[in-house]
Amino acid sequence: MRGRDGLGIAVLGLALLGAAPAAVDRFDTVVIDAGHGGDDHGAEGPSGLLEKDLVLDVARRLRRQLESDGLRVVMTRDRDVYVPLQERADTANQAHGDLFLSIHANAAPSRAARGIETFFVSLEASDESAERLASRENAAFGREGAPGHADDPVAAILGDLVSTEHLVESDEFARLAHRELAAIDPAPVRGVKQAPFHVLMGVQMAASLVEIGFITNPKEERALATPARQQEIANALAAAVREFRRRWDARRGLARTPPSGGAAATRAGSGG
């Protein structure tokens, strides 16, 4: 009997040794969504700078930064094409992303409007300007971006997504992104806001939308058109992702060495 018991223990031990370790929920995938594209030009500046081109340039620069940090980066579009709302969400969800970052440029009737805004999703906008902006961005998707009726089951599903655990992390990243971007151009501080952006509602991960400046402001348009400013924005967003990654892993008990030099060093770097 002892021999059989010993054999059983040995077999069990070998089985345990051969068992696959539990998957570690480490932060490793970022989905970058360059807004608009193709026939959807987005906003246009006084000198003709198109939002769809500007945000794609910034998205590509950000991708290079994050990939150099060892992260997997998935782009919802990497060329000048129109990508439907559902396809953007499907791309993000199928990639099992840890963070969804949608990049846009702002517009306003007044050419004096300027500054950077960051958003995370809510069924109710935080103020009238946020509501107008969400309506404009949602309208770019046509009927896809139209709000659902109160008794629409799709609207109910979107409401469930907004109330998930990802909401807290979305808020956290939006504030990190705003902090880093404000260091580039601290005035005016337009703040972190909430709005019903449908491109954020369909993704099952932390999600934020960043308006990198007012393309309709002549001075901001000139700055945004330069590779130097585009790189500054990409560097700032990369710094926010690094800090969010550090916090994500720390909450899950995964130690991570802080990036050397910090955000200021990142902004000073090149990568255009």
C-alpha cells in the first residue's frame, strides 16, 4: 500500500509540475483610435489642416513610443480610410486591449477657442460644451452614432458598459493624460469631462477620448501642423500610458520598475 501511495504522490507531483501557470493580468495592449478618416475629414482648420490627417500622424507617433516600451499596439486605422463605429469597437475588443485611446482635434464657431480636453464616457454630458462635442463626433458615424431610444435594448447594454469597473480606470487615465498634456500648454485648462461618445461605449476596457487642441484656432492650427508639436503630444500621451501601466500592474501585485527620466525626459526625446 505504501508503494502505491508513494507512486500516487509522485504522479500528482509530476502533474502539478507540468500544469500551466495561471495567466497574469499584466498591462500589455493599447488600442489607438485615430478619429475620422476617408470621406469623413473631421474638423478643418483655417489654413486647411484636416483633423483626420493630424490625428493619424499623432497616433502613429504614439504607436512608435509605446512599441519601444514593449507594449503591443493595435490601431483601429493606420491609413486614410473610413472605419465604421462597430468595426472600431470590434477591433479593440478582439485585441483584448487594456486601454482604448481615441485621438481627435476640437472645433468651435469662435476661432478664439483653444486648449486641450480629455474625456471618459458617461450617458450624461458633464456640461453643454461636452454634449455638443459628443453630438458632433457621434454624427460623424451617421446612423451608427445616433443615440438609442430609452427602451432600446442596445441603449440598455451601453448603460451597463458605462457602469462597469472600467469607468474608474477610464477616469484615472483621462486625468493622467490631461496632466501630461497640460504640461505642454497649461493655459487654458479645459479640464477632464464626461460625455456620451459612442466610440467609447462599445469597448470593453478602460477608454478615453482626447481632443488635442482646437484646429479652428489659427494659432493652434499652425502649432498642430508642425512635427514638433505632434511629437510633444505623442510623448505626453505615452508618459500617461506608462504611469497608467505602472498603476495597473501595481494594483495586481506586479512589480514594475518606474521608467527612467520620467515624463519630462520622454517629452524631450525624439521619435518623429
